Amino acid sequence: MLKQHLQQKLLQKLSPQQIQFIKLLQVPTVALDTRVKEELEENPALEDPSLMTQDEPRSEYDDLNDSPDDYEKSSDEGTDEFNVDDYLQDDSTNDYSTNYNNGDDDEEKKETPIAIESTFFESLQEQLDLIPLSDQDFVIGKQIIGSLDDDGYLRRPLSSMIDDLAFSQNVMVEEEDVLEMLKLIQSFDPPGIGARDLKECLLIQLKRKDVNNPIIIKAINIVENYLDEFTRKHYDKLERSLGLDSEELKEIVNEILRLNPKPGDANQVTTKQMQIIPDFHISNNDGILVLTLNSKNAPELKVSRSYQEMFEHYDKASSKDKKLKEAVQFVKQKLDSAKWFIDAIKQRQQTLLKTMNAIMHYQYEYFLTADERKLRPMILKDIADKIDMDISTVSRVANSKYVQTEFGTFLLKSFFSEAIQTENGEEVSNKEVKKILEDCIGNEDKRKPLADEKLTEILKERGYNIARRTVAKYREQMNIPVARLRKEL
């Protein structure tokens, strides 16, 4: 038997307008233009005056087959009443453009030419086409080239390629046939292509150099027999094992380091990298910081006047049948969508400025001096409390927006850091500690690099009581290897 019962639940749901604002907020400036163009294409009730021309025809009823006069002759079927005044506004009130301008719009509109190059797969195929081969060898060569990874290595077992040739190409070959073609492809450019591991890749490149050079001969010996010691930088062991002095070993090491461990990367297609367009600009005007918003964040959007007039005509029609009701619903939906989008763009501008203004004033000394030691400890909650917004809102702004200063362009997230307490009880940013670590490592003797324990002692001498594991964590965050791997001859 079914039982019925009442239950109360407290749910938090986002309106379509809130969802639209959240999505727009996390879009960076470089992608906002694309997002606006998509909305303009989807919604005919939304217009960008900068894209319109004076000669462009503006028919009020292009989207519908009948005019309001035709509807007035229809039957007396009722429809809901709509307030036309909500949409009949002056162009000036619908235009939410702002005065924030960085003065480089013309430069931002220019596109960098893209160099068209062939991939290394296409380059290898072209080299294969130039060699007179039997049909079977040509098929094997194509199979090998197609099996290379993006680094240019052949990481598939030869037995797997033999099976592929048998099942997919109906070509029966032996392992010796595949090895012979592999050796041929390894002679192609770029050097090192088609290697099955790092050792083979380096040896292929070395053996294409002057093999009568004593340095090349010893480099080949090290790669063949002492690659593990070389990668671990056990230079003392190499000197003892090979009877080399430090200067001679330095020449050999430099020769090996000039080789390309990923030959496939050398001829990759030049792709258009994502250009960083700053969302904000901070300028120093005689000790006073001035914040401006990139003008691309303020598109000149407005609700279509023709759609407003169309809605007014439909609403004033004396008789409204089902067809007219559907037309009014369609026009109202497009008008609502246009207003919501314009409001979301406006709210996005206000939120961006409000958040960045709070960050700028919180880190005022840093933006004046460009000294990382002036960075104050700052977490998302600090800014959220200042602007009276949720932490998630600040996070969306900080994770995807850039600010251009007189000393570089930075991601907003980089200005947030945790606090560390000194011996004097003063709280400083962990970025200050990282800067000191970077300076210490940059000035160290590369023959005897500073271990984490020594770095910890240096920091303690300067008043930063930090554990060794914390030093190791900061070093890893800065992508600095351990002392043994920083050793140089």
C-alpha cells in the first residue's frame, strides 16, 4: 500500500540570468568577442551598432509572413497582455558601452600572419616518396611513419606492426624486413626520428656527426654505456671511469646537450598560439595608480529597435488569434534574451572592475614598485570580504583574467598567496620567501649547488622559520630541480 507524506526541502537554484552571468564572468577578454558574436547570430533582437551600415535594410516583419493588419482581420482569440513599455526604450538607455579604453584597439584587431609548415609526418612521407622502393617496402615504410608518436619515437613493438600489416594490408612480412625499413627511415630528417628509446635517438644524431672527432667518439661511448650516470649528473663517476679531466668532460656534456631528445617537435606545424589580451591596465601616474578596463569588455550592444516596434504593433492588434499569440511569444522571448545578455555584460564589467580595484588597493605597494617582496599575503576571502561578494565569484575572476602593468602582464591568481610568520611575528607573503629562494639558487656555485637543508638555514638566518619540506615544496612550485640535477661543470 502506498503511503503519502509531505516533506519540506530547502534548495538553492540559479536562474537562467544568473547562469548566463556566471558563464560570461569566467570568459577571458580574448574569448568574449567570440561569445558576443555567437549571441548576435542566435538572437536577431540583439544588435551591435558598430557592425551596422546605413544602407542596411531594416524590415520590421522579415521574420514573419504576415503583418499585424492581417492579424486584425482574424478571429477574436485571446492572448496574454504584455507591457510594451518594458522594451520601448531610447537607444541611449540600451547602450551599455563604457568609457574604459586602453587606446590600442587598432593594434588588437591586427592578426599575426601564420606560417604554414608541414608536419613531420608529412615531411617523412615526402622523403619516403623520393626513394625507389618495392610496393611491399613502401607499405612497410608508411606503416612505420604512421606508428610514430608526436615526439618522433617508434614505441610500438615490431611484432604489433607485422600483425597490423597482415590483417589490415594483407602484407606478410618478416621482422628483418621491418627492421631494414626502420633503419632507412632513421636516416631521414630530422636526425633521431624513428628511434625506439632515448639512447637510440641520441646515438642516431651523434653518428651523423663527424665520427672521427675524439669528442664525438667519447660522447657515443657515454650514451651507449653510461647514460644513466649522465642523466643523474654523476660527473665524478664519469671522470673516474673514463679517465677524463673536467674540461674534456664539459666539452662532451655540451655536445650531448645540444642533441634533440624529441626530434618530432622540431617540425611540428606552427599553430596560432593563444594571444594574451589583458583584461585590465594599471598605469602609474606620478605615484597614483590608475585602473582601466580593456575596451573589448564593453561591446556596444542594444535591443533591436525593429523588434521593439514589431512587439508594439502586435500588442496593439485589435484581434489576436493563435498565430498572433505565437508571434508575440517569439518576439518577447527574443527581446527578453537580448535584455538579459546586455544586463549580464554590464554586470560583468562592474564585477571585473570592482574585483580588480580591490586587488589593486590591497597590493598597492607592489603595483607601485614591482618588488615581489612588497606583495602582501592575500587569499580569495580577503577580496570577497572587501567587495561583499562570494569567494567563488572572486575565484572566477582571478583564474582567467590578466592585468597589464608597466612591468609586465600577469594572471590575477598570481597575486594571491599564503601568509608566513617571521621571527618578529610579522606576516609576509610566501612569494617573498620564493623570491629569496630564487635569488639564492640563481647566485649559487653551480659546481656545488645549495641543497634544501642549506637553503633552509639561509632562510632561518634571515628570520624565516620554515621547515625543509616547505622549502622543497616551494622549490618544486617554481619548477626548480633538486641540487644534484642543478650541478654543472
